[in-house]
Amino acid sequence: MKKYRFKTGIEFKKDKSWNYDDEMPIGWADDQRMNKYLGNSIDEKYNEDIELKQTFNFESWVFQSSDCIEVIEVEDIPLEQIIKKLEEQKQNSLITKEKTMKNLNVSVVSSAKDKFVFMDKTVQVLEIGFNTSKNIVLYGPGGHGKSEMTLEFLKERNITPYVITMGTGMSTDRLFGGLDINQLQTGGSGKIEYLVENSFMNHEYVIFEEMFDAPDFILEQLKDILSSGIFRNGTQTFAIKTKFIICCTNRTRDEFSKNMSLKALMERFPLELNVIWDNYTEISYNKLLESKFGVDNVDPVIPYLLQEYAKNGITISPRIAVTAYMVYDQCGPEALSFIAEFTKKPSLIAEAINKFESTIKFRNLSASLSNVLGELTHATLDSKDDEEKYKSLIKELDKQLVDIQGLVVGDDVVHLHTSLVKGAKEARVKFAKNLTIASFV
């Protein structure tokens, strides 16, 4: 059966349910007489009322179910293992130092390797398409560098591609290079012909941006040209020179292939890749930002914040991540609330920064606590001086325990925090017994 207790003052403050004027939870008796229940356990007979989110009478007072919190049983972990876990977590996280504002100078890098991160698969598929002359579809959410990587890939091979954006407004004459006005004027043939020399068909390497957004009738004509290798418009024909086409889009081929004709067009693009990251953690974002602003020159609070957004179902693209860092660096954290992607859940900015700072404090305090515990564990009690030093260390342990117990930590370290406090308290009892025995001897 589940166990519940009343929230502590810190937990009410965290939930923004604290009356700071009267120093008690909002809705509790105005003379603070109910404050004695803060943190206290609740009898299991009230579980049903709490779980049904009803009010309940407890010792003549009326409480809300929101005043309560479930008690999570903490498994008994040896203190040595807890300290070892803390050390491992430090090594696997960027949160190792206090947040600082640096006013960085944005460095401009030149090579594709330095400009882009997590693009190995993109380079690989571009290499395959380039070497085999098989067309490619690069798809996925915006801001991941599909177009930039494609241009850089071709640039490094001294190729200037023909680039055209094929949105919903794409027209036949634009795809085919424009109308040949001379043929329509007096003295001309009167035929509708196109300046195909100005079109993609007169280029070996082509990039179609947002091809999947073009009207169906445009794409059906494109399918005919790519299938036959010849542009055919009545008596006007043109053997296309195109060897390699890269389509960059935010849509998938499944979204796009609405009929058999469009499915046939997709057969002319046999290679594809979803250009996304494997994960959106603080480590990944930090690698991106270090590629732009320099190694060991990135304030870790922003990668942490970006990770928190990803955890809450809002994935911040690499492009927006770089913008966010520049805004934060130049204007401070308050300015992040004006970035469109961040406005989807603006409260996360303050929450994540507070969690970040709490985690730093927790790691600093846990390191101090670990040091004191280590000293007490190895201390001797052979003399009066040893006893005085031992007493001093126990006082320091008590102070560290008060500090770390009063800390509100994020969900990622809450279990470790609870286990550490429990283990340290048990160790403190043992140390006090050791001192008592030594004083009698």
C-alpha cells in the first residue's frame, strides 16, 4: 500500500503554494498552528481521499489532497556506493562548475568538419550518391543543416550547384528556365517554348529545396524528364545534362507519395536519409556549441536547458540552439523568452536554470559531505586531541546535513539526494557512538 505525508515547507514553496507573508502554506490556518504537520506522515486510512483528490479531516483540521505527497521508499545503499555514484555522475555530466557569463566572441570556422556535428551519415550518403550518380532525398526537421551540409559537400569538390526552391508557388515556366518571349512575339514561331538553358536541366549538379511542396502537375512533368533524360515540349526537346540531384525537405516520402505517378518520381531518388541527431542531451548540444564558440568555452547552463526542453517533448533544433546561446550570452537568460521555440513552454527556462543551479549546489555540497564522512571514517580516537578533532568533524557533518537537506533538487538527482541524506544520518549515529565509547575508555 502506498504511503503519504504532508509536504514540507520547501516543497510548498517549490509548488508556489506558500504564503510568504504569514509563513505557512496557502489555505492553512492563519495562526500557523497547522505548520506542525509539515513533513509529517499520514495514516493509510486517508489514502483513498488523497488519491481521489478530495479534502479530508485530519485531527480536526481540513486538508487538501494537494497538501500531500507520496513517500518514496529509499532502498538501503551502502554509503560508499552512494559516494561512488556521485563521482560517476560528475564525470558523465557537464554540470561541474558555476554558471558564468562570458561575452564570447563568436568564432567562424571554415571546414565542413568544423562547421557541422553529427553529420557523418549525411556525408556518407552524399558520398554514395555522388560516386554512383544516384539522386538523394535528405529529409527531417528544419535547422539540422541539410542544405548547408549539401552546399559545403559540393563546394569542397569545386562544384557550384544549380539551386532552386520548389514551394507551393512553383510554376512550369520557372522550372523550365522561363518562357522564350521571342517565340511569342511578332515574327516568332508563336510556339510556347522555354529557355531550358537557364534551367536545372543544363547543369550536372542540382539541389531542389522543398521539392515535395511543389504542385503535383509540376512533379509529374519532372518525373517524365528524369525518367526519359529528355525534356519534351511538343517539337522542342533538350537532352538534360543533370547527373546528380539532392532534394532537401522537411517532409518524408510517405507523406509525399500521394499517387502512382509521384511514387514513380520517388524511384528516381533511391537514396534517402532522415537528418536528425541520435539524441538531444546536454552532451550533444554542448558538442554543437563548442564547434561554434570554442572547446571549453561554453556555459553549461544552455546545453542543460536545451536538454530539459527535449525531455518535455520540445526539441530545439541545432540552428535555434546556436541562436539561443548567442542571445543568452549577449543579453542574459531573460532574453531567451523571446525565442519562438522557447515560448512553447516559457516556464521551463526559469525551472531549468533553477534545477541547474540546485544540481551544482548539490554536487558541491555532496563533495564536501563526502570529504567529511571520509575523514570521520578514517579518524582515530587514541587521544584527547583526536576526540576534539572528531567532535569538530561531527559538527561539520551536522552543518553539511542541514545544508543538503534544505536543498530542492531536480528529478534527475532526487533519488541520489535522498539516499545520501539517509546514509549520512545513519553514519552520523555510528560516529556519535564511537565518540561516546572513546570518551568512557
